Amino acid sequence: MEVFSCPTRLMAGSGAVKMLAQLGGKRLFLVSDPYFSNNGWAKQIAEAANCQEYVIFDKVQPDPTVELAAEGTARLKEFGPDLLVALGGGSAMDLAKAMAYFAKVDCPLVAIPTTSGSGSEMTDFAILTHDKVKHPIVDPKLRPNVAILDSDLLQQLPKGLIAEAGFDVLCHAAEAYVGKDGGMMTDLLAREAFSTAYAALPASYAGNTAVRLKVHMASTMAGLAFTQAGLGLCHAMAHSLGGMFHVAHGRLNAILLPAVIGCNAHVAGKKYAELARAAGMGGSADTIALRNLKNGLIRLRRELNLPETLVQAGVDPRVLWRSVDTIVKAAVEDPCCKTNPMPVEDFLVRRILEEVTGRV
Ligand SMILES: NC(=O)c1ccc[n+]([C@@H]2O[C@H](COP(=O)([O-])OP(=O)(O)OC[C@H]3O[C@@H](n4cnc5c(N)ncnc54)[C@H](O)[C@@H]3O)[C@@H](O)[C@H]2O)c1
Ligand SMILES: [Fe+2]
């Protein structure tokens, strides 16, 4: 049986943040990071909501911690908003979602993504870090009520962020497409998200701002797909390695995705081949299309100047191999493994670690 729901109202286009004023809030709590306080966007967007009173909580850091979520939850309860806005990347949205969840506030949550990557504006996930381990919390109550995709916020995206977040989109789409809980609706979204992001990322990275809304929409589509179809081993390993080494989530996905596709291909080769053809990579035989998919991702990773190995991403291999048991355990226990197309066992994670550290 296929169950698909999209409770989040989506507003997209240039100037879409002005729609905040239509939501009728009087007391606004805005969650963001220092970058948006410093450049004035947090204040500008809080004022666009036209509320009588607002508070800006701007303590978000990449990979937000459980401790920060507890601090934010207390501030949120104390203020008692009737409108909650998350402005920023996956980290800001995840923190705001977790705060609303723990505080049990009964007000709309509006997500305004400023990166085209996490898809968190559409998902039932919030990822918090505790003791160097990233823990996904998964609950339909976490899904934002409104997502505002404003292309004006994407005009000055740094190249590194376009590349990293872009690979997160490709990874969400590819994992959702082969995810165990997928169906026709999620396949449709994942295929479109993958081919749109794959086609538009080089131009966006090269400075073409006109294509950025396309990648932003692809990110949202991929979020909507994976929140129902599930993710897989690539995200499980990205969570485990990200908690320990604090390498950006999208960079880890870029390093891991071709290797994970290689392993999963034993059971999901046909679907990967479909994805390759949908993205215009060709290959009439499934084995050729699969090879094109892996090579296409490796080529794009190079074009976007992303690292190819964990060592290139700054991970000390001696530390990694000393901590390998912890990394493997966290990956195998990550809830994303449940929807990976093939069962995840220790040896598979070790095999991929060897590939992405250049041991094989
Ligand atoms: N909840 C979900 O469904 C989900 C899905 C995937 C990833 N995630 C999580 O999201 C996080 C990654 O999110 P992300 O890739 O969006 O990065 P991020 O939110 O961690 O932000 C990274 C950096 O980019 C900066 N930044 C954000 N927007 C910017 C802009 N427009 N211009 C300049 N700088 C900007 C931020 O200030 C920050 O320093 C990870 O913690 C990951 O685990 C969550
Ligand atoms: Fe992700």
C-alpha cells in the first residue's frame, strides 16, 4: 500500500517571503544563525511578517546539538509565539523543528530555506548531535506547516555551499528512489529532483542565478520524496562520520554516494539505471547505465570542486581507523539503514570506508 501526504503549504518565487505577512501572526519567534543577523536578513524577514512583537534566536550552528535545542526550547516556551519561523539551511530548520516539537507549541512553523540542499522544509526529520553522534528524530509532527522558497535569498550563495548542498539533493533523490518505503509518487518526485539538480548544478555553480530556483525546488521535491520513501546507507554513514569529524553533510554525501551506489547496485541496479536514463546519462543496458550514473556523479563532484576521499576532506585516516568500531556501530544503528535497499551489516560499512579513504 502506498501512503503519500503533503501537509506543507508551499510558496515559491521571487519575493515569496512577503507572504509571511498573510499568515496573521502577532508574536513571532525567528530561529536563525549569526550569519543572517549580521547581514540584516533575520531582522528584515522578521519585519516582513508584520507582527506586533518578535524575538530573533540566532544561535544556530552547523550540526545543532541537543544542548542548543534545550536552550532554544526554553526560550521558545518563555516567549509563547503564535508564529515560528526558521530562516537558514538544514541546521536552522532542524533546530527550529526540534524546539517546536519539544516545547509542544501550538503555532504554525514556517521554514524558509537559504540553502538548496537539506529539504528539511518538507520532512518529518530533525537531526541533532549529541556526544559526536548525529541522531535523526523522525516524527510527522516535525513537518513544517509552510515552506517559503524565495529565489531572492539564493542570489549570493557561496560556491562551496551550492556544491555541498547540491550533492545532498542528489543523494536524497537517489536514496529515496531506491528506498524501501518508496512508491510511484515518491519515484516521480525523486526522479524529477535528481534530473533537475544534476542538469542545473553546473550552471548554478558557475554563477547563473536564474537556475537557482530550479535547484531549490529540486531540493524540496527530494525532501518530500525521502521523508516518505526513506533514505539509506549514504545518509547513515554521513550522520556517523559528520558527528565525529564535523565535515559538512553534503560533502560527506558527495564522497560516499558513488561508493554506496556501487554496493547497493547488487539489489537496486535496475532502479539506478532508470535514474541514470532519466538524468540523460544514457545506457540501454542496465549495467552501462549504472556505470554512467556512478561516473556522472564522480565527474560532477570534480566539476564542483568537492573532495573525492575523506582524507581530502580533512579527515585524519589514523583517527578514523582508530575509531572505526564506533563509526560502524553508529552507521548500522542509524534509522536511515532501515530503508536501504539491501540489509546493512558491519562489513558493508567497512568496505565503503575503505573505498572512500582510498584503501582500495
Ligand atoms: N531534516 C532533514 O530532513 C535534513 C535533511 C538533510 C540534511 N539535514 C541536516 O541539515 C544540515 C545541513 O544543512 P545545510 O547544508 O543547509 O547547511 P547548514 O544549515 O548547516 O549551513 C551551513 C553554513 O552555511 C551558511 N549559510 C546558510 N545559508 C547561506 C546563504 N544563503 N549564504 C551564505 N551562507 C549561508 C550557514 O550560516 C552555515 O554556516 C546537516 O546538519 C544535516 O544533518 C537535515
Ligand atoms: Fe541529507
